[in-house]
Amino acid sequence: QKEVEQNSGPLSVPEGAIASLNCTYSDRGSQSFFWYRQYSGKSPELIMFIYSNGDKEDGRFTAQLNKASQYVSLLIRDSQPSDSATYLCADSRGYSTLTFGKGTMLLVSP
Amino acid sequence: DVKVTQSSRYLVKRTGEKVFLECVQDMDHENMFWYRQDPGLGLRLIYFSYDVKMKEKGDIPEGYSVSREKKERFSLILESASTNQTSMYLCASSDLSGSSYNEQFFGPGTRLTVL
């Protein structure tokens, strides 16, 4: 069965720093990867998706994919207290389903 | 604005009761999903559907069934609720079946407590 692994955290960073969130996956055939943000008591919302090796940037967020190492990461530049949330990594499998990691909690202190 | 709604935010039921959780999406999506989310276990897929009257088992289907009579509505049924089904239940939908890009949009969730 496909697995997506994430460090549960919490990852604590000061405001303005770069937060680096990491994810590994077991299936070499995985094509697409997703980062969702989930605030406490809320449902997940998509931040970014990536399907090509390399970096993809969107504002303060950069997703990085290394298929050879089966590794996906999310960098958040200039971290803000409002970025404090749990970040879920997911990879795509058949029938449009996703396999989610258990999430990494990020805490950004003012 | 895309929208997935769930019938209840909080629900309390007794052991052995039959429980219905309803999900409606207004985006004309083909795919709909039911997950449960538990601390330390993450999001786990219970059932999904890629078309009306079609259903597929996810990773943890035991104790659950689903119904999809209309494209916009996907129901999760607990035939005989048990305390280990106390959880947060999340519904999601997505478009572009078969595509490598398939963002899932989530509803607000239903926190079910079984006493």
C-alpha cells in the first residue's frame, strides 16, 4: 500500500524565518503531489500541487519535488503567525484518489 | 465560489443507531469522497464514488456504506454505530477524473460522537 510519511512536529520557527516541511513517499510511480493546509478545527485547503521535478513557486510558497529521492518539500518564506497550521502532504493514486500523510504541525511565533 | 456542504457540524448518536451523513457539492464534480480524520492517524479514505450509483471501497470501509443517487449528493451510512466510529468525517469532491491533477475540495466536516 502506498505510504506518505511526514514528521508530525511541531516545527517551530520565528516570524520572518523560512519554514521547511518535508514529505517522503513510497510509490515510485506517483505522478502528482499536493500540499494542503489545515487550521485547527477547519477542513484542509489546497496550497500547491507539483508534478514535475524541481521547484514551483507561488508567492511565499515553494514546492520542491525530487522523484529520484521520492521526496517532496514545501518552503514557506517570511513565515507569519497566520501560517501556523497543520500541513498535509498527499500523492495522487488511481481514480483521482489521494494518499495523505499524517501532517506536520507548524508553529510560527511572533 | 466552490462549495461542499455537510448536513451537520456536530452529531451525537448512541451505539447501535443507524447514522446518515450527507454531503452536497455544487461544482458538478464527478468524484466524491468520504474520509475520517483521527489524531495521530491522519486522513483515511473510507469510500469514494466517480459517478452516480458507482462506489469504490477506500482503505477503511468496514462498518460503513455509501449511497450516490444524484451527482451532487454523496451519503455515508453507519449501519450500526459503534464507539470506535467517533471521529471527524470529511467529505470532498474533485473534477477531471483520470487527470494527474485532481484537487479535492473539502466540506467543513462533521464531528460524530457515538456514546
